[in-house]
Amino acid sequence: MTLKINLKSVTLMNLFALFIVLVYSCKKETTEINPSINTDKILYDLSKSNTGFVWYKNSDVLLNKSSGTGHFQALLRTRYNAVASTQLDASGKVKTGSIFPEGSLIVKELYDNSTTLSRYAILYKKSDSQDADPRGWVWGYINANGSVADAASNKGRTCISCHSQNGNIDYMLMNKFFQ
């Protein structure tokens, strides 16, 4: 019986030592990653799929850009995730006076022509993000291929002045320009 206990103890000690060696030999290297790149990638990934979204005015038809836009692309369409769509009325327009809740994702698809998606203009309400503006919005401006046109870490600096114009609803201008 003493021999069995000793063998068990030795076997357990060897297994424990093997476990320690495996844990330390598998230790992953860590590298510093620019947080804004992560945010931009997250926004891009969230924007690529339109499943579960509601289109502005309940239509995925491409609209001609408005006179009030700062975007260069000729056509656009805008969609709202399930959270953001709670701020749309029955006709699919943004309710007057709305403040979009946390988790709202709004994606404006910008097209060069009727078949070529060029860029995503994205607003994501995520107040705890280091890239959020004072209203809690994270701004994304990402090319269709995933390259970043304007980093989220810029907090919408190139967009806010236009999106703050009279008639905006929590930075949304669709109702103003697309009745």
C-alpha cells in the first residue's frame, strides 16, 4: 500500500510539473495595439452586415446625395440597428426630438454609383468608449475595403460641424434633407 501511495504522489507531482511547464511555454506575447484601430475595425465589422437593420423610410433604395452633405459620393442609404430603430416612426423616419439610446448603430452607406459602395459613415452610441464624443457617439468613416478614411479617435471632428447644423436630431440629418 505504501508503494501505491508513493507512485500516486510521484505521478501527481509529475503531472503538476508538466502542467506548469505547459502553461509557461504557451505564454502569449503581448503587443501594444492602437485602440483607435481596434475601434475602427469594430465599427467596420458591425457595418458590413445589414441583417437586423431597418432602412430609413423603410426602403433600401439609393438616394441622391443632398445639397447639405459634406460627402463626395453621389448616392447613399442609411440603416439603423434594432436599438436605434426604436427612434424611428412607422414611416421609418427619425422621430422629432429623439435622443438615440446607448447601443444605437447608424450606418450610412455611401456609393460612387448605383453599384459601387465606396464608404461607410457610422455613428455608434457607446458612451464608455475612449473614442466617444461628449454626447456618447463614436464616429466611423471607413472605406468599403476596410481602410480608415478618418479614425474614430478623432471623435468626429471633421463631421460634427455639419451634423450639428439646424434641423439635426441627435446629429441625424436624414429628415432634414430627405423628406
